Amino acid sequence: MLDEKTPPVTELDRLSAIIAHVNEISNTHFTEEDKVKISRIANTINSNKDFQESLKTNTKSNLKLLFKRLFNTNLADMYESDFNFYKKIEENIELKELLKEHLFEEVFRHGRESNP
């Protein structure tokens, strides 16, 4: 049971915690605008038809492979529309992998809650 004084943890709260963790470990700084872009990537992947179908039938490790492909595709789509954001992630392999790992866990958790 939730404590009435403690507000429920939202998806945005969890994403903000992920970004704060990534910022701390990778010594980078994602802005509020960057957080919105990362959230958009996560939402796009989560709403992807193939990803939704895979949630129902595949193992977590197979789903992770699809997630990584979709993440890379979404990031590549930003090359022309938002080169600075693309470059911030793409130039730091450790940051990119850390972000992918944490975002996958969040998208996986959200997907499982939405499709039990």
C-alpha cells in the first residue's frame, strides 16, 4: 500500500532517475530538452508494433536485441534533425551503451506492466 504522503512514481520520474544515473557515471549532462528526446525514443520503441509483439513471445535477451536495433535506428534518424544530440550520444560509446541498457530495462518493465 502506498503511503498517502508519497506520490506514486511516474514513468517520467523513473526516466529522470535513469538520466541522472547516466549523467553521474558517464560525466555528461543531459538537459531537460535531451530528457524529452530520450523519452521520445523510449516511447517510440515501446509503441513499435514489432516490439509489442516480441514482448508477448520472446525471451528478454531476444527482446533486448530488437530494442538495441530500434534504439540505433531512432538515434540515426536524429542525425539530420538534431545532430548535436546525436553526436553527444554517438561519440561516447560508454554513454550510449549505458543509456541503452537502462532504457531497455525501463521499456521492458513498462511493456510487461502494460501487457501482463
